Amino acid sequence: MSAPEAPEAPAAPVAQLQDVSLQYGKTCALNAVSLEIPAQRMVGLIGPDGVGKSSLLALIAGARKIQSGQIEVLGGDMASRDHRRQVCPHIAYMPQGLGKNLYPTLSVIENLDFFARLFGQGEAERKTRIAELLRSTGLSEFGERPAGKLSGGMKQKLGLCCALIHDPDLLILDEPTTGVDPLSRNQFWELIECIRSQRPQMSVLVATAYMEEAERFDHLLAIDEGAVLATGSPAELLQRTQCTSLEEAFIALMPEAKREGHKQLVIPPRPAGEQEIAIEARDLSMRFGDFVAVDHVEFRIERGEIFGFLGSNGCGKTTTMKMLTCLLQASSGEALLFGQTVNANDMATRKRVGYMSQSFSLYGELSVRQNLVLHAQLFHVPATEIAGRVTAMAERFSLGDVMEQLPERLPLGIRQRLSLAVAVIHKPEILILDEPTSGVDPIARDVFWQLMLDLSRNDGVTIFISTHFMNEALRCDRISLMHAGKVLDSDTPKALIAKRGLPTLEATFIAYLQDAVGEQPQQPAPEAEAPAAQSNTPKRKRFSLLRLFSYTRREALELRRDPIRGSMALLGSLLLLFIIGYGISLDVENLTYAVLDRDQTTTSHAYALNLAGSRYFIEQAPLRDYDELDRRMRSGEISLAVEIPPNFGRDLKRGAVPQIGMWLDGAMPMRAETIKGYVMGLHAGYLQELARQDSAATRSNLPNLEVRYRYNPDVESLNAMVPAVIPLLLMLIPAMLTALGVVREKELGSIINLYVTPVTRLEFLLGKQLPYIALGMLNFVLLLIAAVWVFDVPLKGSLLALLTGGLLYISCATAMGLLMSTFTRSQIAAVFGTAIVTLIPAIQFSGLIYPVASLEGFGALVGQIYPTSHFLIISRGVFSKALGFTELYSYFVALLITIPVLLALCTSLLKKQEA
Amino acid sequence: MEQLANIFHLGLKELRSLQRDPALLLLIIWAFTLGIITAATSMPESLHNASIAVVDEDRSPLSARLIDAFQPPYFRTPQRIELSEMDHGMDSGQYTFTLNIPPDFQRDVLAGHSPAIQLNVDATQVSMAFTGAGYIQMIGAEEVSAFLRHYRADLPQQAELAVRIAYNPNLTRSWFGSVMEVINQITMLSIILTGAALIREREHGTIEHLLVMPVTPPEIMLAKVWSMGLVVLLATALSLLLVVQGWLQVPITGSLPLFLCGALLHLFATTSMGIFIGTIARSMPADLCLSPIGCLLITS
């Protein structure tokens, strides 16, 4: 791996940092860092997780906002927006995590195409570049495979392709090989070398947690706790510390206080002699659909042994462990603990096993002590022993000082010790540890191993551990090399190395992998320089439709590949239409009532008949007295009682104005109010009728009130509700989907593409919005079909006007979603926030139930500007009132104004850098 | 016995977790105090500030008297408009009611004819249409009779209507609204709390941890049901006593323990539903999307 010769006269540094500090809340990620990164070299950042490597890289890439200090990259100040826009096409940034900036549902070619479009490349250029990159990385055969289904190594190659699509001058790679198998890792570095030999002017900046890898870099920066420990070439660092390996050198470079008490780890040999078998796997397999995660795995582990599983991410280590702990049921084969088949219902065996999962999985809301006590209780440690056991654990794992603290606030190393303490509090005979030391600094890792050795050698605990660190595997008594669900070989590490006759375990593993894959690593073919690099000096357009549609295309593809989201939106809204349409019925019908007739004349019967004739009332058996009235109303049998006084007929004829009593059940005020309205109307009608009959005797002179119920002559709730519910649903669902669309990118990390590519905020927002508008329109059409054909709601006015209004309104709704997404970070917050911001104004203030004209104060103000009010008028106007553009134009104008206002707000609130 | 101990310890753990989750605590507090108060007090009267416009083609003392009879809080001060403006006003939803008083109305009334007044009701406003029309009919009849009393003695037969309302004499909305809202909040919170408790475990990976321990899934579920149910029940009791009875001054005539017993049964159903949703939904957002749908299904 000889690096290209450094040029004679070193060019100006590619990046210069001066007193750069970064704080996340109270934690300090970078503390006044000043350094220079030489140009045209391969520069490595080394150090354990969480020491500020990623933050530093993000700052240099311009993905994160500078808090204090000065950063110059490619000859300009990264704090200036203009400079960032200028240099961003010359920087490529590949964030940490396997395929973090890729889109898992998109195919390899679609991913590359997306990035190429963002950098404004024409179709011909895109095609040749993509073909070449795929060929040189050996991904050509997998062009159509979704990125999410690639192996870890291939994902990283694809990530590299995406980063290289625009010929950058500075390539920034953040832990590109973490969790990748050693063969792929090797191929990855060869690929980088090859690219560097073709483009010697390119500088590469890499962060890594594997110290072995760092030996091939030109220049190293050792970082710990936000500060630079040392800089220099690997040879210089080794010389300075008088160490043989970089890992030891790093430990030597760490401050005195941290090194205190650290000593070289010595592994005592296991006592000889045949032991009983503690864990055994026979022909164990696990299939998920077509995918074989674990393929006929066999092993036997003796009591007291430390047995290691070595392999890349996704090779089946975790799945095997889950089968041993009953979290998964094996598809075939069996797993045995102490000679007994693993059985999910066997509580006794579980008490003999301790398990520590890959990520920290204790209760962050409970203190260290509470966690220990809870686990002791759940393992049924006798109550009298718990206190003693907890104290013993605290002592053994040095947790005494942190017993009352919350684990979330503790450093990773201590959290791992706590996890181990929790796993052994019930004195298990078997310990299953899934990558327990990933991300822990070398000193903490040695402490952890000391504890494990102690458990194994002194307490006879069998330990089954998985790892992807070679030097950890060397410490195990025996290891299994695992790849793609298969165990390649298992033996003691020394025996394995001897079998192949290679110098290191890494080389041995690579040799095994090459045998398994069955082919030599594809030598990247030397390629011609990319076609006339017109994109090297592209016109920097402020607004580019190409970039905008690149996002639209991608979002639409993702939506299509994720049928759940789309159909949830469509079916969900239909379901809600049915629920609300039928559920929120304001019809008050079939009211039960009874009459207490104390007159019993024809006149009083006539009055009672007047009520009985109404379609809203159902008469019950007449009442005899007040007690009965009281009782029957209390039991809910009648909701209205009518009392006709004695001598009603006589008094009426005498002109004495008799009084009719009505008792209403007031428990539900809305309903009571409506009943009151009914009876008042009926009573007035009775009087009019009375007056007309009398006109022979005395002259009638009361005016005749003719009531015309317009637009909805039968006053049917459904006819009025459906046109009103559609605007509500078209606000809620498109807004929520759009908000989730952006926030999902934030959670998954692909938002980084907005930060580091030339796409502008407006292009990003509009590009994301378009597919959701299309989905919303589809949703709208479905709702219309349901309204007209299922609910039989007549559509009286202009369909074109309704559809146009819908388009404008959905644009508003999706813009509202975008607005919410700009200031929420998690999908939960986005859902909650959008629901509150859309549902409350849409239901309360937009005239859905109470007309806007009847609102007062704040509600009235919201009602006048909220888009739902306008579209509600359009929807009701077209559905019930037979209106079209000419009558409703002012509401279209209102919606048209709302869209740019919302988008402008979004653009100003969206950050082009991480805060 | 060991099972009961497991359920008890896991439930205690849930309570401790909840105690350290300020967002959910705030949600509970908001739901049972401000949430109920706003829902109870902001529930408008069905006929409140109804917008009415009058086309007065008569311009007589009687028509003026009629117009003046429409007063807040039931009606907004009536707008006098021209006949030509009427259709547009109703189309745009500006007026829910329009009353058309014909020319020579007063003369006809005094002459003993029965002139017709036209009342147009926007029937898309279902909540107001009937109630409002009933009120307007009554008011019209009363005003005209009162007007006539000054002029004539031979009035037609009259009967008065006295409406008395049981249980809630003034039809105070908050009496109904507050109690309804308490029930809604019980449903919503019990579903969200238990669903969240399950999904939180899944997202943090702690459920796996529990499942490898000598704890069975039913024990995990029951622990969540009892602990979250207890929280909601306590909050309900406090809210009924302090907020509904204390703050909103709603008289609770029945037995509070009986209500809580009913709530307990209801809670068992809803918390179980929360767990059910939690098991289908793979992520918190999905849970939150499903929960409101679930709530709507139950309450409607």
C-alpha cells in the first residue's frame, strides 16, 4: 500500500483550523482545536468513538455550523455562505454509518443518478460517469439492487461512488470501514489508492477507529476528548512512543490520569482437562423469507471457555445469539444450553444465562442502583440478598461513585461495565455478549476484558462473545470466523493463523473470506479520465430545476417503493371520511317524548298530534303524573315531556293564553338546544295553524313565516358534513406525510445531502413537496369518488373549480407540513406538532362546525387566514351551492397568496447546515 | 407468586420511568387540567353569534322593531342588506340566516292580512339551521303580537310555551363538555401511555433484555396495564374533584366512586388496546398515527 509520493514542494494546506470549539449542550465535543491538514495526502484521524472526530469532519465539510474559531478550507472561510456555495462542489463528504447518506429503497444506479443530478450533470455525462464508477468498484452487476439490500462493504463502495461522482478535490470519509468485513475493508482501501493514483491532486481525510488501518495513511492526527494528542506520520508516532503498534502508541499518548492503573493485559491459560459442554449449536439455521441469516451453524463451547464470534456486521452473529437466548425461534436445527434444548418457556434455564445486547439497553430513566435492583428482583434473587449483591457488584465493577446517577449521563466505558454488572448480578453460568466493546477506547476495553477474564477463570463462567476487532478475537480461547451466515472455521486463534501460515489473524480471515467468496478481488481496471469535465466549472445557478426534480424523482421513487406509507394515506383518509361522515352526525332524530295531558279535550289532543306528526319525534306511552315524568326522564326513556294544563282548550278559546310546559333532558346541552329549537318551531307552526282556522271568526293577522332551507333542503347532516370533512382530511394527511418526509431524512441522516451538495433550500423544499401534492390530489379524487358514489352527496357545481381549489389547498397543506418539519427533529414531534397545528384550527376555527362569521377574537382571526376556511367555502360552494369560479374567485386568490407566504417562511427557517 | 412479584416490580419500573419523562407528564397534566378547561369553556352554544342579515323592503316601525329583536348573544347585530346582496352573502357563508320582509308588511299586518316573511337558512350549517329557525319563528311571532297589542283588542288565540330543562337548567355547556372531555382524555391517555411504554422499550432495545430474563410477555403487558391504568385513574379522580368540581363548579350529583369503577373497566379495555396498537406499530410515529384513529373509532 505505498502511497503516491508526496509532491516535492507541499501545496498549501487543504484545511486550516484555528481555535475551533464545539459544544453540544453541556458536553464539549471539540476544545480549541488548531491544526493544519496537508493537501494531496491521505490524512487519518484516529481515536475512539465520541471524541469529536465526526464533529471535526462535519465542520470541515461545511455540514455543521461553526460555533467558535476559524476554519479555512480550499482557501476560503467556511463561515461565509458564498464561499461554502463555491467550494461545496469540490468537497465530497461521506458521513459515518453504513450507507447513511444513501436511500435504501433506491437501486444502486438510482442513488448515483440522484447525486449526479444534484451536481447538475447532463444525461450523457451522468451515464458515462455512473458506468465507469460502477465498473471500477466492481458494482456493475448490482446496478439494479436496492441499496438497502447490499452488504456492508458494497454499501460503503456505493457511498464512495456517490461521493466521487463530481470529481472532488477534498474527499472526507468518516469511519468508512467500521463494521465491514476485512476483505471488503481491504478492497475499499485499494480502491482509494487507485483513485488517488489517478487524481493525485485530491486530498483525502479519513477518520477511523481501527488502529491497524491507520498504519497505511500518510499523516495521522490522534484525537482524544476533543483535543489533538499528537500529529505525524505513523512511523513518527511509533518512534516517539517507543511502541510496536499504533494501538499501544495511542494508549501511550493518552494523558497520564487516564492511563493510571492500566497494565498490559495478560491472558492466563485455561485449566486443562475436559469440561462439560455448556453451549452447543447443532445445524442451527435461521431464515427470514428468502434471506438466510444463519446457515447450518455448529459449535460446542466448554464450561469456562471464552468463545469468540468474529465477523462483519450482518453476518449472522447477532441472529445466532438471539436464537441462543430464545429471542428468535430457529428455523431448523437446535441450540442446547447445558445439554438441554433451548425453550422459550423454560424459566429455569434463563436464570442461568446473562445477556448483554449490542447497544446499551438498560433503563435510562432508572438510576444505576435502581437498574441493578430491578434486575436482581426479576431474576428472583431472594429479597434479603439483593442489597448485598448490589454492593458487591458496585465494588467489583467500580460503580460505587455513580450508583445514584442516570446511566444516560455516564461515559460509554462505564455504561458497558454497568451492562456487564447487570448481566451477572444473578450469578449466571453462561454470559452471552454481543459486541460489548464497540466504541470504547482502548484503555476501557482492556479494563472490560480484565473483568471478563476474571469471570471466566475464577468463577468458571462460560463466555460467548462477538466482535469485529481482530485484537479482541486474539484474546479469546477459541474463535469462529463467520461470514454470510456460515461459520468458515473455528479453532484457537493461534491454530487458525498457523493453519494458513499467514502472519496475522486479519490476513488469515481475509484468506478464508477469499476462499468463501471464491474469487480474487476484482482489480479495478485503470480507467480513462472522466469525460471532458465540464462540471468542474459549472455555472453556479441560484435555482436549478434539475436539482429540484432530482429530489422530486427520488421522493416519488421512495414513496412508490414504500407502499405502506402511500396506502395508509389513501386508505386512512377514506376510513376517516367514513368514521367522521357517519360518526359526527348532528342530526337529532327519533327523539322519544311523552305527553302529560291534563286537559283531555280535542284541542289538547290536536296539540299533541301536532308533535306526533313531526318526523323528529317518536311518541311514547302517555304520562300520568309528575313522578312518572321524573322517573322516565331520569332513566333516559324520554328526552322530552310535554305538559298540557287543565282547561287548555277552554282557556285558549277564551283568549286567556294558557301555558304549555315542556321538560327537556338537559344532560347533553347541544341536543337539548336542538330539541328546544324544534319544539319552538312546532309551537309557532301550531299557532299559525290555529290562527288560520280561526280566520272565519276573527280576522287572522299574524305574519306567515316561510322557512326555506337552502342548499340542503332536508337538512341532512351527511350532505353537509362530507363536503366539510374533505378539507379537514386534505389538510391533516398531506401535511403529516410531508412533515414526516423531511423529518425522516433528519432521523436517518440523509438530510446531510442537503448540507453538503449544491442543492438550495427552496429546491429541496419544492422538490420534496411535489410528490406529496400528487399523492394528495390522488387522495382528493378518491375522496370525491367516495363522496359522490358511496355517500350520495350531490355535486352541484363546477368540478373543475373544485379540483383547482383542491390543488391549491393541497399545496398549502403540504407547505404547512414542510413548515412543521423545519422545526421538529423527531418523527414523533412532527406527527404531534402537525396534528395540533392542522386539526385544531381546521376543526375549531374554519367553519367546519360553527361558521367563521360566528367566531370571536383569536378564533375569528385564525379563521379568516387559515387555508381550510377558504377551501371549506369552495368545497361547500361547489358541492351544495352549485357555484363555480366566478362566485368563488376571491377564495382562490386567498389560497394562491398563502402558498408563497408559507414557502418563504419554510425557506427562511430551514437550515442549510447542522446547528 | 413469582409472577405477581414480577408484575409488581415491572409496574413500579414503569412508574419510575414515567416520573422521569417530562414530556408525558406534561401531557397528562395538560390533558386533565387545561385540556378539560378549554374544551369545557370553549364549546360554543349551538346558537351563538349566528350571523343574520335582513332585507327590509318595508322600512316601517314594525319591521324595525322586528330587526331590533335579534340580539346578541344568540344573534349578531343584524346586517341590513339589499335583495341583490342576499345570494352572494349566503353563498360565501357570510350569513347563515337572511330574513326578507316584504313591502307593505306593516300595512298588511294591521289590515289583518297574513303577509309572508321569507326566512332563508343556510342548511349546510347543520348545527345552527334548526335551532336558529325555531328561535327566529318564535321571536317573529312574539314581536308581531306585541306590536298588535297596542293597536287591536281582538287578538287570535294564543298559547304560551314554557320550556323547562331538567338536570342542567341553563344548558351550561361546560357541565356536559367537562365530563365528556374527562372521558375522552381517559381514552386517549390510556392508549398513548401504554402504547408509548411498550414502544419505548422496543426502541431502546430493553424489551429484548426483558425477554431473555425469566419474565413472560403477559407479565410485561400486565405490568404496563396496571401501572398506566393507575396513573390515569388517579389523574381522573383528581381532575374530577379539583378541576371539574373545584374550578369549573360543575355539580357532580351522582357517586364519584361509581364513576371511577366504570372508568376502571373502561381503562382495562383501552390500556389493552394501547398495548395492541403498540405491538402492531413498529415505531413511535406509527403508534401515534394509529392511536388517534383508535380513539376516534371508540368515541364515535
